[in-house]
Amino acid sequence: MNLAELQKKLNAAARLQMQTPDDRVPYAFEKRVMALLASRAVADRWVLFTRGLWRAAISCVAVAIILGAVSLYLPAAANNGKGKDLSQEFENTLLASADQTDYSTLP
């Protein structure tokens, strides 16, 4: 079918429909809708940004709570027979340089 001919037919059908106004639409409906759209505030970008940050913060807290609960309720590893606590090993590592004082330079 020829596109130009189809366009003419569609335009003629639209003009025919425009000549008979529809009684279902209230008077000046489009003006009221346009006035309502114009009165709406423009979306603030900072509001959208902070909403995203709050959602991210909430999800991070949820993940932290879940991982904390899992670490409390799962049995501890055998620690390869060493029997040492991680906090004790960390403290020994930090204080290792303080324990190696050179006493030969003291008066």
C-alpha cells in the first residue's frame, strides 16, 4: 500500500472525528490538566541523591547485621591446633618492636 495514500486516509479520518466534539470530556479539561502540571514543583536532584544514599545505607546495615549473626552462630574453626587467639597474636605483633629494646645504649 502507498504510504502517502494511507496518510491521507488517516488524516481524513482524524478530521472527521475532530468535527464532532466528544461530550464525555468536561469543559476546559485540558487547561486544568496543563495548569496542574505547571504548578508541580520540579524534582530536586539532591532529593533523589539522598534517597539513594539512604537506601544504600540501609542495605549496608542489613548486610552487616546478617554477617554479624552468621559469624556468631557458626562454629569457630579449629585454628590448626595453635589454640591462639587472633587478638593476642595482633597484640604480640604490635608490641614486638617495643620488646626489642637495645639495652647496650642505656647509660
